[in-house]
Amino acid sequence: MPVLLPSPAMSLPGGHQLPSAMPTATEIACYGSATIENNLNPELLGGVVALVAVGFTAAYIYYRTKNPKGSLDPKNFKEFKLIKKTQLSHDVARFRFALPTPSSVLGLPVGNHILVSRGKDSQGEEIVRPYMPITLDSDIGYFELVVKMYPNRKMSHHFRQMKEGDYLAVKGPKGRFSYKPGQVRAIGMLAGGSGITPMFQLIRAILENPKDKTKVHLIYANETVDDILLKEELDNIANKFPHRFEVYYVLNKPPDQWNGGIGFVSKEIIKSHCPEPAPDIQILRCGPPPMNKAMAAHLDALGYTSSMQFEF
């Protein structure tokens, strides 16, 4: 927002008007009060200062409104209150945490993650794990995590035991990936299990931005249909943006009536459902380590260069 300075014809307190040639700050400082009195009445100068102050204040308020300060600290853990826990399946839950005020934003750049701490274990080692919120800074006053809680894992146990009113220690942002609207023509995504969370965040950021025309192709692999996280949300996005977003599900154990992929994600599936290798595309992958390794080999064999690939 531009700062509006008074024009030469603008009226000031006491009925004065600005002179046609305003003295510079250097002239005012160097020539002293006598020069000020000759060229600019002190009362008039006070009006100028007041108007400039108002302008800068308005600009600051505008900037803070358009660029609100984030709630994260990259160096220190901060605690956020769990206000809603929704069980999505026997081992998956959606957690909503309140930010400091109803108008606060998390302040997490698209593609970055947070670090979560549950404190120290019995050996005195601090347990810290990375998580990717599924919310954006357009979601005001809260952020959400979708967490798959594996058996016999310390952080999974922590989330499993959390109840509304408990607090989660978080710091960030962290991460190597950065995204700018329109930086590529198309993005292919290879996700497995809980690896959908960084993809989901980026899908939302792209498709909810009317100025971003990037096309997104998602291949999402799981064991069973019940393991597909955020399926309802993904299907709704696909229906809303049929020409910009495509999702293709792959299952190891599909139901009888299934029209998606079966088994593991193959080179043929990638070739059919991802953009072809080109300088203006990018392929992202996030899943269990064996899947990531297999996908990297497939992509290399299909001609995708290292600059076209990124692994979360």
C-alpha cells in the first residue's frame, strides 16, 4: 500500500497550505530554526509530520494484515493446545491445534514441515519427529495434522494418548523444498501412506490460488482402501478442478470392485499418470524408504533428470 504524502495544495492545521517547494530534510537539519521559520511555519511542519506518521501507520497496519506474523519459532519449541481430535480409522487421527489468537497464522511456507517433540525417553534422549500440517496460512487460528499411529513407536504412542486440552511442543519451519506459484507447468506426485501430507498441502496451495495455473498429477499408493488418507478431500478436489488435478490410487489389496491400480507403482503407471520429462515439470515423491528408492529408480529409467525430482 503506498504511503500518501500531502500534496502542495493540501490544507493543514491553522488554515495553512504547503508551499510549492518543500524543504528537504537536509535543509531543515542544516539551516536551523531561522530557515524553518522563513520557509516553513513550525505549525505547518508539525502538520506535515503528523500526516506522514499517519501514512506510515496505515502502511504498517496494511502490511501486517497482508503479512501476519507466524506463530512458529525456528529455534525454540512452543506449545499449542489440542482443541479437536477426530479418529479417521483405527490407527489414523486428525488433530487440530489452536494458535495463540483466533486471527493468528502458523507461518509455515508451502512445502516446509514442523518438528514435534514429546520430551525425553527413559534413556534421556529427546524424541523429535517431523510432521507436515495439511493446513495453510489461509486457515486462520489453527493448524491440523493427520497422523498415522504405528504400533511400538514412541511418537505414535504420544499422539495416541493425546486428548483434547493437551499441548504439543512444536518448532519450525524446517525443510529444503520451496514453491512459488507457476514455477513449473506441471507437477507429478508419488505418495505412499502418510507421505500424502506434504502433497496435500501443496495441492491445496496450488489449486486454491486462482493465479496459479500449474497442473497436478497424483499417484497415491496404499495397502487397502481403508488406508487411503484424506480420500474424501482428494476426491472433492478432483471433482472441483477436473482439468487441473488428477488422482490415481494404487492398492496392494484392492476390493472386488476397483478401477484403480493394483500392486506396486510401476514405470508404466508413472508413464501413464505423470507429466513426461521436460524442463518445466517436477516430480515429487514421499513414502516409506523402500518405495522412495524404487520410485527414484523408475524415474531415472524413464528419463527424469535429478533436477526434475525432489524427495521429501
